[in-house]
Amino acid sequence: MKFAHIADCHLGAWRQPELQKLNLLAFEKAIDTCIEQNVDFVLIAGDLFDTAIPSIDILKGTTNKLRQLKEKSIECFFVAGSHDFSPSGKSILSVLEKAGLCKNVDINTGKPIETDNMFIAGIDGKTRGLEINEIKNIKNIKNQINAKKDKDNKIKILLLHTTLKELLPAELKSLNLSSIALEELPDNFDYYALGHLHITKQIMHPRHSSKVIAYPGSLFPTSFSELESNTGNFYLVEYENDNENDKKDFKVKEIQIKLQEIVNLNINADNETPESLKEKILKELEKKNLKDKIITLRTEGTLKSGKLSDVNFKAITEFALKQGCYCFLQNTSKLTTKELSIHLSDISNLSIEQIEEKILCDMKKEKKIKNKDETKMKLLLRLFDKEKQEGETNATFAERITSKIVKSLKLEEKW
Amino acid sequence: MLIKSVKLHNIRSYLESKIELPKGSVLLSGDIGSGKSTVLLATEFALFGLQRGLLDGASLLRSNKKEGFVELELEINNKVIKIKRELKREKKSVVQGNATINIDGTTKELAATELKQFILNTLNYPSGLLTKRNLIYRFTVYTPQEEMKRILLEKPETRLDTLRKVFDVDKYKRIKDSCEIFLNQLKEKKKEKEGQLVDLPFKQEQLSKKEKESKENEKKINELKPKLANAKKRVKQIKDLILKQENEIEKFKLVRENLAKTETKHGEKIKQLNEINNEIKELEKLITSLKNELSKLKYQDKEKEKIKKSITEQEQLLKNLRAKEKLIEKELSSFTTRKQILEKDIHNISDLKTCPVCKQEVTSEHRKKITSEINQELVKLNKQFNEKNKSLQELSDKLETVEKQVQDLNEEEKIVEIAKIKFQNFNEKQKQKLKLIKTSKQIDEEIKTLADKKNEYEKTLKETKELELKHKKTREQLETEQEKEHVLALDYKGIEKGKENILKEMSELKIEINKKLKVKSALEELKKLQNWLNKDFLFIADTIEKQVMANLNAEFNLLFQKWFEMLVEDENLKTRTDFDFTPSIEQEGYEINYNYLSGGERTALALAYRLALNQVINSMLSKLATRNLLILDEPTDGFSSEQLDKMRDVLQELKAEQLILVSHETKIESFVEHIIRFQKQGHVSRVEM
């Protein structure tokens, strides 16, 4: 028996049309591989779509491939994930199911599949890990399974879209996400087709080494951090039932979906000026062959002068696009300037006049201005705060301001 | 400020309606186009009047109506204020009419701008808004639905500029601009002063040169003075000598004059004598010639008388002959005439056939007879004629002879006359000659006398020659010394004049230099001021502005992010603004193009931006009377159902004393305390309270 274990396609996830298109293409390629490999069925462990109601274009592409599976008599079994699940039941998954393109094996909202040689069930993923309690309390499944003998030759597969504690990545551990421990998983299955964590990993059941608990990873990176580190993956699983030895043998093969190459650039902007930063980035880009690649540019650090808007990212993007890149993404969330690094705590909740007063006072303390300059400063701040009146010409306005300043600063003789 | 009621008369889809607005959250509910937003626009009009670019009369006054009004009842600081503004349709536009204000029962009529000023003051809005668009109201209280997203899509500079005005931070831009204007004026003034100072080093150098020149002049004067004095002394000495010599010479002057006169006279006399002698010679020649002539001529008086008598006789003869001639000629003429007549008759008769007198036929024999008779007469006539002719000829000859004789006699008479004259002339010349000879002798005597005198004078003058030579030399010497003195005097004068000029120039230069030094000092001051303005003042103004903007930006950013996270479904979607208040949407830090947002997300972004602005401005301008009022016009355009649910949290969070919502979303009805329903039937809006 051969089957595909796919999860976290997140079709429609990207807002960038190019990435959305790639995302769909990855799914199409995965299905093509399944057809080529002549799998018996395809498992989708949640988050086929990124939302409960995806766009028409995404739907069109997806249904096309599911239809192809159907035409090849390859069945597709799924559970909803945290993204494409709808508490009200208004998810496109139910439409696809009604169209006969796939089957929901959730024990509550769908129906587990039982044939001569397999039993497939699952639990839909929900937001905020609400599926975990459900998983922990699967009584009727256990009963159903217990009713059968363990020694039947059926492969028993459980689809879950959840967080497995043991496989939670280190960087997510601090987030206190709801998770379920291995031990808390229902015992009676041979293959635990997981989804939700975008990692490609499989571990052995602590008590049953032949049982496979696997995350195939996302079919296509669904976030920028994944773009920077991951490729798309799914599993092709071959299963053999060694009755003699009472052993169920799983050969899990990782299939990578590689579409466009990804080039990740990290640029340090410390002590750069807007112009020099732009040049630095362009220099780095020039070194790379950008054609048909996905470029992620992460710029971090503190500019020594100027504003963020002074950095000509538009020119950088245009350059990359001109070099034929497939898609250009930039991250400036950790880019700042010295001007922004003002000690705001000193001046928060102060009015404008109070801020003025404070700044002048600070400058006096730092001996950047003298006492007499402070008086002059305040006077000029007031005197220069003038607008051209209606009907006043530029020349008259200039004359008005000048005569006022000259008089106030007692410059008549010197003028 | 709380809005208590809005009364509309002929405003857009309203004929006559009054809408009571309670405190708390109020939903103006109704289908699209039912007249909900009209209430809000009318409120803004009632408060601030027509505003160019924001609110125009034509968009408010109901079509085909000539007049309309809005009456707004407000509560501000526990006072009830009623404002009424009218609109009138004129030929080409709709204009504001009268405005009245009623405060606690007292009504006053005001001009449109007076009312606006009053409202601005009462609401503690900056008075500069009197002539400008009221962006503070638009950004804190009410933004029409179509404008909500506009601020996000504007160019960063335009947006920042608008926000500066709203936050009243554009004063720093004004300050910087005014400072730049002043710096330009300062620069011009500096240029002017620098222009005045361009020649200062030159003037100083000139002064130094003049001082040096002055010293040299002084030295020259001191050298020249004694030399000139000596020269003058020398000239005086020579002059004295000359005087002495001249006195001496004067004495001999008379002698010289006399000599000169004598010489002149002597010369003249000699010349005269020579002329007379020449004249005498000429006369002698003439006398000799006359004498010769006279000896040839025979002159006698008697001869002359005889000739005269002959002439008379001949002339008488001539006269007689002429008379005869005339007679003969006359006869000849008559003969000729008669002859012509006869010849004519012959001719006529030859052709005549009838007698012209008797009218009888004329025979040829008669003709012949007549012709013959005539011919005979003709012959006779010819004969007579010839005889007469001959006589005439003889007479002519005689006449000729007599005439010649007369002529000859006249010639003779003339000769005699000439001879007489010549003789007279001869006598005269003789007399003349004698006279001249006498004169000649006299002159000769005079010449001799003069010659003697001349000799005497010459003798005397010889003695004075030496003295004159000496005098001449002395004069020459004087000339030389005078020339020298003149040169020295000129030099001295020149140097004196030069000294005077130099001193004058030095004085002028000093004055000029002092003036320029003052200008230089002023220029230094202006430069210092310029540097200070460029370096310190603008830097500090810039720093203050940045600090203020940073402060506002930080506050704004927190609020903006908070509101946005409340309103969007996608947890991964974050937003922030940069220093220019340009919003950016990010997913995991990566920027998302605004166009990739769904309609609901865009509305959420715009609403979050607006709410953040509202709160920042209200906290900054804490005295604004409208800070407890918020009007949201269709703030949920494109919201999903989940997003609409979030609006409940948003409305609770807002905590406005009066929150007026306009929405056609029925879900919102469950979030608010009061609902006012609007309906439109037959182009007229109605309100269900």
C-alpha cells in the first residue's frame, strides 16, 4: 500500500499573487507526484486552505487537482485544520466533500473510513488548540477500534491537526501553545498523520516502535521565516504488513517540492546613511544571480542619519525586478534610525510647549546653547511663526518678517 | 460638545426634518442613499459654514430649491447654543445667507465668518482655521466615508503636511520657512555689505600711499623753498640793473627817433625827386612829339571858314537833286501801273465773248480793234517810261557825285579841328614842364638839408651802441633767470597744491575707511547671526519638531497598532507607521502591498488610522470642546461578519460621550444604545425616531 501524507498546504495564504501562484503550483506538483507514484490514497492532515472560504482562483486550482485524483481513482481523505476550519460549518471543505472530491474523516463532523485493509479517522484542527481536549477524550474511536482485533491486517491511520509537545520547535516553546503529549495520543493507530507544525519530522511511538508519528511539513513555505529556511515537503509512505512477524512496516519517504530558488539576504544597517545602505544592498544584490528567484531581504540595524523613508527601497525593488527575480520581499521591522531612538520616555505626555521648554533646558545643561541664546531662541520661535496673509506677496511677507526680526534683535544700525 | 438636534430645510434629500440626537452611541441606520450622511454634512455646515474644497453650497441645497437652512442645537460647557445657517441659490452658485446664533435664549444675527470665528473660539479650535479648511474637525470628529481611506493613499509629503497642520506642528515648518526667508534677506544684506567692503583693502592701501606721498611732498617743499627764494632774489637784482640801463638808454631814444624820422623824410624826398625827374623826361618827349606833328599840319582859321561854306552849298544842291529824283520815280510808277492795267485789259478782252457793260456779243474784230488800240497805248507808254528812266539814271549819277563832294569837305573840316586841339595840348605841356623843373629844384634843396641832419644824428648814436649791447645781454640774462624762477615757482606751487590735495584725499579716505570698518563690524555680526541661525536655531527648531513628531508618532503608533489588531482577523497582519506617519502593513515583518489587502482590511486600516489620529489630537489639544464627540460614517465598509463583531469592542473602547455612527449594517444595531432610522421615498428622506 502506498499513500501520500500531505499537510499544511495553506492554499491562498500569501497575499503576493506570485507566491500564491507558487503555493498552488506546489500543491499541483505534489498531486502530480502522487498520481505518478500511483498512490492508493492521499491524506491531507489539515489546513489545505489558509481560510475557510478561499478565493475563486485557489478553489479552481484545487478542485482541478482533486478531480484529477478522482479520475485516477485515488481517494483523498482530510481533516480540517486551524485555518480552514469553520465553527459554523461554513467551510469550503464541506463543499468539496459534497462534490465528491474528498472525504472528511473527522469523527464528529465527517466519517471515518473503513475498508478491508484500512481504517482512517481523524480530528479536525481548531483555533487555539481547542482540538486537544477532543483528542484526549476520543472514547468512541477507542471503542470502535477495540472492537476489532489488533491482529487484523488493516492499517489504522489517525489524522490530527494539532501540536505535539515532543516535536514543538524550541522557538515556539516560549509561546505557551496548547499541545498534546505523545502519551496522550490515542494508542491504537499505526500511522499518525499529523499536521499543524510546519516541520518535517517523524518520531517513533515510545511504546511501539513500528508506529509512525509524522509531520510532513508544509507543502510550501507559508511564512517569511519558512521562506528563509524551509522548502516544501510531503511524505510518500509505503506500507507493508508482515503478518508472519506481526509487523507493520512503514517506509516513509520525504518528497521535497522545490519551485523557485530562494535567496535570503540579511543586511546590517548599523551606522549607514540612507544612501550608503541603498548602495550596500544593491552591491549585495549585484553579486547574486537573481533571475527567477524569490528574494527575501531583511534589513536590520540603526541608521546613523536620515529617516527610514529616505532609504530608496523602491529603487532596490525595481533593481531586483529588473534583474528578473520572481518575487522580492523585504523586511524592515528591525530597521530604525537614530532619530527614532529618542528617549521618548522623557517627553511623553508633554504638550508641544512643554517639549520646547524641556529641549531648550536640556541643551542649556549640555552647554549646547548659552543663556542669552535661549532667550533669543524663544523670541525667534515666536517671531518666525508667521504665515503669509491673503493677498500678501512674497516680497511683502519677506519684508514684514525681516523688519520684525531686525527690530526685535536691535539690528537696525547694523542692517 | 454634544449635538442635541439637527433641523434640515431643503437640504439635499430633506424637505423638512428634525433629528434629535441623544447622548451615548447613536446609530443612523438606513439603506444606502437614505440621507444619513447628509445629517453629518449639515452639522459640519452649521458649525463652520461653507469651506472651499470641503463643503460647497451646491452639494447641500436641494436641487430646484431657492433657499434652505440648517439649524443645529448644541450643548457646549453646559450652555445650549442654537446655530442657524441659510443657503441661497443665486444665478451661478449657491451662497451662504444669513446666520443666527442663539445662546441660552438670546438671538443674534452674525455674518458667516463672524459665526465661524465664534464657533472656533467656543470649541477652542485654533483661530487660524478661520480662513482654512478645518482639518482638525475632519480628523477628530467627522470624516466623510469616501475620504477615510484617502489619507492612507496620499503622497507621504502631502500626508505629513496635512498631519502637521492637524497636530499644529506645522508651525515649525513655518518657522523654518520664515527663517529661510530671513536668511535669504540676510544673505542679500551680507552681499550688499560685502560689496561695500570690496574696496576697503584698496582704500587702506591708498591711505597708506597717500601718507607716504604727503611725507615726500613735505620734504620736497622744504628743499624747494630756499631755492625759490634765491631765484627771486637774483631776478630782482637783474631787474634793477636793467632799469638803470634803460634809463640810460632812454636818453638816446629821442636822438634815435629823430634820426629815424629824418631818414624816412630823406628817403621820401629822394623818391619824390626821382618821380618828378621822370615826369619831366616824359613831358619833354611828349612836347617833342607834338611839336613834330604840329609842324606837319597847316592850320588856318580862314581855311576852316571856306570849307564850311562849300559844305553848305553842296548840301543845298543835293537836296534839290533828291526832290527831282522823287518826282521822276513817281511818274515811272504811274506808267507802270497804267501798263499793268492795259496788259490786263488785253488779256481780258482776248477771252471776252459778251460785253460786261452793254451785254452785247463781242466780236473778234472788235476784240482785235480794242486789242490794237491798247497795244498802241502800251507802246506809247513804254517809250515815255524809257525816257523817264533815263532821266532818272542821269540824276542818280549826279547825286552820287555831290554826295561824295560833301563827304570830302566834312573830312577836311575834321582834320582842321584836330590840329587845333593838338596845338592847345602842346602849350599846356610846356607850361607843365616848367612847373616841374621848379619843384625839382626845391626838393633837391630839401634833400641836402636832411642829409646833413642825418649825419649829425648818426654821429651821436654811435656812442649809445655799446650801452645797448650790454642792455640786451642783461635782458637775456633776466629772461633766463626768470625762466628758472618760473619753473621753481611752478614746481613749488604744484607741490603745495599736491600737498593740499593729498591731505584732502587722506581726510576723505579716513572717513570712508571708518564707515567701511563700521560696515565690516556689522557684517561680522550678521555673519554670526547667520551662522547661529543656520547651525543652532534651525537645528534646535528641527530637533524640537522631530521630538514633537517622534512623540506624536510613538503615541500614534501604539494606538494605531492597537486599533488595527482589534479590527483585523489575520493575527499575522501587523501595522506600524514610520517617522512620516506612512503606514505599512507587515506579515512577520515583511511588508505587504496595500493592494494585497482585502476591502475589509483596508477599511480596518483606515479606521484604525483615524481613531488613532482622533485620540492623539484630542490628547494633544486637550482643550478641544469636541473631544468627547466622535462621528463615524460607514466605518465598516467591506468588513466581514467577524470584523463587524469586533466593532462592538471598538465602540466600547472608544468611550465617547456621544458617538454617532452611520451604517447600513444591521449588525451594528446591536452594538449601540440608540438607533435612528432613515428612509427615502420619492426623493425625500424621512426620519423615524
